[in-house]
Amino acid sequence: MGIKLDWEIDARRGSTLSVGEDPQSRRRRRASQFRFVLALLALLALIAGVVGAVVLRLREVDGAIERMLRETAAAEVTALRLGDQTAFLDVQWQAMNDASVTARWIAQQTQHFDAYQALMQDPDREINLTGRVLDTAVEGQNGRVHLEEIIDGVPYGQVWFYWRFDEGWRHVPMAFSFWGDARTIQGEGFNIAYREVDSLVAAGIAAELPRWLSLTCAVFDCAGLPEVTIEIVPDEALVAGWSSGGSWQLRLPSPYIERARLDQPFDPSLRLKAATLWVDRWLAAFAAQAPSDAAYLRDAIGGYLIQQFTGIDTGSHLVSSLVDAYGADVLRRLRLVFAPQTSIGALRLAANEPLDVLRVDWRDFLAYRLNTEAEWISRRAESAFYALYDTGDPAALAAAQTRFAGAPPAGAAEVASAVVERTADGAVLLRAVVGVGGGATEAVTFRLVGGDWKRAS
């Protein structure tokens, strides 16, 4: 026999108490708990089933509403294909309380119908109203359908808007408030603000802007340039342009106001419009009074950049060949020596070579000079006119006097070729083949005098 400590006594008492519940009571308690859990699970399953059924039903309803929207758009396309004006106009919205509003809308859609019919009947055009639905959106009573059509082999997208009435969907005027959620694309040095409908357009612009900025900043000083914002706006009254107040925000109307190209979302016409505005903004710092060599150089640089941005031949032969021969940095050097009185002689400073050995295409420069002659004759600006000639050559002076006394040429000069050559006496000539107004060509000679090309024939 030993001494029992307190905790040993308590432990033994606890073990004696723990056997107080008999096995049958324990089984009943556990069965009751199991039934409770089963009932709870059954209730939860019932709630989930009800919720699932409601969700499924809502999806079915939404699906049915969307199918009806697609069918309505398909019916319109079919009516256009068949030339069924009655069926086409049956799908159009009619204002309940304003007959004048209805009349304007029906007249507009009738013109729309007639334009499609004229296009389909034109033997020189090819149109395929595929009716392929590219996207739909339904929000409350609003519906939007993005449709494909192919014109002359080019795929386009049209966005039509609808309102759901008791009798079904009806085609309504453009709902700019239902253009989708506002979105942005952030890039290095720029951001693009747009709405959902213009997602493809914004992506196309975003793919081009880094190259635009790179080419621009190779010529101009971009230090301190704020972030450039391109905003695509669903506004049929908007004229593309920079926002007022000197901000670097370029606002472009959505191409989906009419139809947008699907193969080139940043389509050629919108690209040209944006590129022209972009270049004009940068060239604004180049003050020059036209016609002058400075104005020609300014515009030629602009034409070169637009050509690089758009792929469209702008006829900027001199600057394009200058960059090809001396690298893009030559334009930055030309900008540094540019002034309102800059002459064509500035090219030798930019390229670090005399004019007679410059590896450039002189055609557009000579065309500018010849067209400037015609303008000075029209204005009767005698001093400016003779400044374009080698008046130290009696034959050239006599030719100039005869031309100034007559009428200016009818039509713009176009230079087909221009070749530099040296004569036996060391003179440097630039011989050109020129046509005026699409007429017969003639040979025109320029002579290098005092670092400038002067007409000598």
C-alpha cells in the first residue's frame, strides 16, 4: 500500500464516470445525429436543385431571347439578299407616339435597303451578305448583333442594334450608350481608350503605335513628350482631330458607325486619317511659308512619315531615297538645320555631301520647283520667279522672260526621271524628263549654281 496522489484519485474517478452512458443510448444518440445530417443534406440538395433549376431556366430564357435576336437579324439579311423591301421594313422599329420619328427612321432604312440593292445589281461589284453572326450582346431590352459581309472580296463587319418589344426584336437606330464597356490598352508612351465594340480596332492601333512613336522620335525631339492618348469614340458627328487645349489626345470616330474592315481593323482610310493628323501635329513646329524650299522639305518629311505609317506611296521620293542612302538619322540632322528660310542646300549639311553627289531621287523636288514657277507666273511675282533661274546664262534668262510673259502651264508638272551629269567644262547639270498635265514630255535642265539647282533651259 502506498500513498495515492490527488491527480491519481481524480483520474480514476474520471474513468469511472466515463462509462456512465450505456451502449444502447449511445446508438440512439448517433442515429439521431445521422438523421439530422441526412435531413440537412436533403434540404441543401433541394435548395441547390431549386437554384439550379432557376438558373437553368434563366439560361434557357436568355438563350431563347438571343436566338430570337439572331433570327431577327438573319431575317433582315435574307430580305436584303432577296430584295424584299416589305420584309426588311417589317423588322424596323416604329415609334408609338411620334409618327415623324418613325417616318425619318423608315426613310433612312429604305435608303439603306436601296444602297444594298444598287450594290448587288452593279456588274462591277461583288457583294456577299453572308449573314454570319460574329457576336451578340443582350442587356435588358437592348440587343446588338455584329454581322459579316464581304464586298469585293474584302470582309467587313456591321453592327446593328435592336430593342425587344412584346412582339419581338425590332431594328432601332444606333445606340451609342450600348457600345459596350469602357476599356483601355496601356502601352509605352501611349494609351488607347475605347468601348467593347471597337476592341479589334483598338488592338490594331495598339500594334502600330510603338512603330509610329519610334519613327517619329528618330526625327523629332520627344524628350518630355507626355503620354499620347488615342480615343475611339462612337459619335457619328465627330470629326477626327486632336482635343483642344494642346493636349496629346487624338479622337477618332469608330469605324463601326458605318462598316469596319475585319481583315484590317485599323483600316487604310482610318490609318491615313490618323497618320495625317499625327504628322501634322509634329510638323506644326516647322514654320515655313509656301511655296519655298523650306515648305517643300517640311511637307516631304511629312509625306515620308505618312508613307511609312500607311504603306501608301506619297511621292516623297527625295526624302525616302535620302533615308535609304544615309539612314534615318539624316532627318534628325536636317531638322536641326531647318529654318523658315532654309534652301535645298541644307541637304548637304544633313548628309555631309555636296548636292551634286547626293544619292537621292530629285523627281519630286524638281516637280515642286516647276509648279512653283507656274504659281509665280500666276501671281505676277517677277523677282521670285527669276530667282528660280540661272540668270547668269543669257539663254536661260531669255527663256525665263518668254515664260513669264505668257500664261502659266495648264496642269501640274510631273517629273519622270532626273539624272545628274557633269559637262566637259565642269558644270553640274540635272537633266529631267517632264510632263505637264499628262501631256507630251519635254527635257528640262537645271544647273548647280551657288549650292542650288537653277533652271537653265
